[in-house]
Amino acid sequence: MVEDEDQLRPLLKAELEVVREWRNHPDVRRYMYTQHEIGAEEHLAWFKRAQQDPNRHLLLYLRQGTPMGFANVSIVNVPARRAEWGFYLAPDALPGSGQCLGRATLAYAFETLGLHKLCGEALAFNTRSIRFHERLGFTREATLRDHHFDGQAFHDVIGFGLLASDRTGAKAL
Ligand SMILES: CC(C)(COP(=O)(O)OP(=O)(O)OC[C@H]1O[C@@H](n2cnc3c(N)ncnc32)[C@H](O)[C@@H]1OP(=O)(O)O)[C@@H](O)C(=O)NCCC(=O)NCCS
């Protein structure tokens, strides 16, 4: 169950800098497809583009009022109600914040947005993200071989999927 003191709500423009700091932290950046340091202008342009797209949901996760993570849900196929997600925690987030952010985002995706399927991708060396998806009930659906090139080496990517029907028995978690 999502903790009472947890909150997940749309990211505000005033909160962009804190999220950019997290995103640029080496412990987050190394697991992203784009690994360059993101400047303030690039970040603002990304935010503005997302704001104009009704299928993109940028979400701030707070624990007891303190921002501790970010998640985004992008609906990629409207008739199929299928979306992709991405997320990261504040580097100093309290232990357990990952699962809380995950459960809150799944509630938003399936209950608020009414999705049929949510998909995630993790670089094969991102063992925490892989464990995170598995704990949340995702099925490992694909191993995409040499799918990502980071400028120096190729990496496999693991594809995860969660259906609304997979959650029926898992809501009480
Ligand atoms: C991916 C990510 C959100 C996963 O979060 P997480 O690591 O599962 O976060 P949690 O806070 O739930 O758990 C952290 C650890 O504390 C443990 N933990 C969970 N609840 C706890 C609690 N109440 N007390 C103590 N430890 C706890 C977990 O078991 C986990 O241990 P593990 O890493 O050995 O499995 C996070 O690692 C992250 O932001 N990574 C960088 C960005 C990234 O990779 N994004 C995803 C790209 S695909």
C-alpha cells in the first residue's frame, strides 16, 4: 500500500532545479540513455515540451513533504492505453523510497490514468532497477541485445511490462 505520508503529484516549474540536480548526479546519470550533464536551458525546454503534451506526466514524489524522487509516465499508444515510464530517486533518499515511489506511480498509472500496460527498460547492468521492477510485479519480457551504445560500449537492455490485470492480486502489497 502507498504510505499515508507519501505524495505523488505533477512536477512544478519551481521544482525543476532540484530534479535537474538529481538527474545530473553521477549515481543517476550513469543509468540513463543520455549521460551528458543537462544544462538549465535544456532542462527547461524538456519541461515545456512535456507540459504541452497531454500524454506526458512528469511527477514529483514526496515523503513527509520532502521531495525524494521523480517519475515520468509517457503514454505511447493512446488506443492501447500503453505507456512507458522512467524514474530516479534523490541521491540521499531514505531507504525504501524506491518501492514507495514505484507503488505510488503504479497507482497513478493504472488508477488515475486507467492504463492497460506500463513498460519499463533498464540497462542490463542496472541491477537495482531490475530488482525494483521485479519487486513491483513486472514481467521481464525481453532482453534486447547490444541495444544501447554509450559512446564506448554496447549494452543489453532488459524490457519489463506490467498489465493492469497483473495488479489485481498485488494491490494489497
Ligand atoms: C532504480 C531505483 C529507483 C530503485 O530504487 P531502490 O534501490 O529499489 O530503492 P529502495 O529505497 O526501495 O531500496 C533501496 C535498498 O534499500 C532496501 N530497503 C527497502 N526498504 C527499506 C527500509 N525500509 N529500510 C532499509 N532498507 C530498505 C531495499 O531492499 C534496497 O536494497 P537492495 O538495493 O539490496 O535491493 C533507484 O535505485 C534509483 O533511483 N537509481 C538511479 C536511477 C535509475 O537507475 N533509474 C532507473 C533507470 S531504468
